[in-house]
Amino acid sequence: MFVIGERINGMFSETRRGIEERDKKIIQNLALRQLRAGADALDVNVGPTKGKAIDNMRWLVETIQEATDAPLCIDTPKFDVMRAALELCDNPTIINSTKASQDALDQYVPLAVKTSSSLIALTIDESGVPKDVDGRVAMGATIVTKAMEHGLPMSDLYIDPVILPVNVAPKQPAAVLGAINQLKLISDPPPNFVLGLSNVSQNCKERSLLNSAYVAMAVGAGLNAAVMDALDEQLMSVAITAEVLLEKQLYCDDYISAYLSNK
């Protein structure tokens, strides 16, 4: 599975302090720790930090690129911040994210093509997050159609069916899995599927357990990428094990170490 480490996000107090104090060591250490733990890419989100979002994002990108050439998943809802960040990126890039509305897709899909970026597209539009499988599938079809219109390869498209916290939306985890199963059939080749995994356990007590159980279920449904906590050893081990049991990774008695050593 393609793991996007979630920890360089201003929502986390350590990251927020690193950004606001311009402490490169904090950010670079977080980047390298996540990569050593098995992350394939790094989510980059300034979150609710003080100062201008564009300035903070530019500093983050430059700081991370001093330490690694790993792909950067630029995570911002602001188009001007996204564009400014992409202009500075020498590393491979993922745009995180666009909604499924026509206007948003017509803005972000061409940007992905122009910058040779992958694109995460959420099954959300002006009406919000769909309540069921059918709504997610309809929005997924819109996303795929727009990607084809603008020439974005399916290999560069990640559809996010948007998981909501199980404590407030108990029917949503199953709906997301059903949407992934159906959306796999929408094109040949199909797009990739990604989740902001930690959202399923937001404000819940057993966060690591919920995340671990859900990632195994989602991998079984066809999930092949996640923005997740690569520093959670249990979570990473479960994700790797799920792929081994589905023959997406080769088994050996020390398969977790073998997986991580190939990163």
C-alpha cells in the first residue's frame, strides 16, 4: 500500500511549533522518522498555524526538500497556496485535494496535468459528503470523467470516498467500503483509492485499534493508499499483513521487516 505519512500537519502541536518557530530540525526529523517507518510520501499541511498560509507552506516545502527527495502530498484547500507550493517542488508531488464539483475539477485536474502531479479527489460536492454508496459512486464517476477529459492518467488519480468518524456516523465505514468495491469497476484501468484513515477514529477512545481494523477491511475492499500515521507500529504492521494475506506482498517469516527494508 502507498502510505502517505500524516504527521507534518499543523493540527499536531509539535508540527505547529516547528512551523511557527521556523525550527527545521522538528520538521525534518518528522519527515525522516515517517519515511524510516515505512511511509512512501509525506503529507504537507500547514493547518491552523499563525502567519500567512502561503509563507508557511513555502517554508515547509523548502525545509522538507532539504532532507529528502520523497514525494510530497501538498494538502491545502486553498488553490493559491497549492499553486505556490507546487512551484517550489522539485520532489514528485500529489495534490491533496479537489472536491467532485465541476468547477473544482476543471481547476485542479489541469493543474495536476500541468505540474505532472498525482491528484486526490474527494467524493464531496456542494451538497456535502454522500450518505450512501450510490452517492459516492456517482461522484466518483464524475471525477473519472473529468480526469479523462483533461488527460490525467488513471494511475495518477486517487479517489477518496471520504470516511467520517464512526462515533458520529456509524453507517459510513461500510458505505465507503462498498463505494470502493463498485468504483473499481468504473474504468479500465481503475483509479487508485485513498483514505484519510485517521478520520474514522476521530474523537474516539481506541484510535489505534479502530484505525488498524479499518485499514485491514479497506485493503480487502481495494484500498491501495492512505494518509495515515506511519509512526503507529501496530497500524503499519496490520496494513502490511493485510496485503500479505491478499497476495499483494510476498510472505516470509519476517515479512514486516522485509517490507520495510525495501522502502
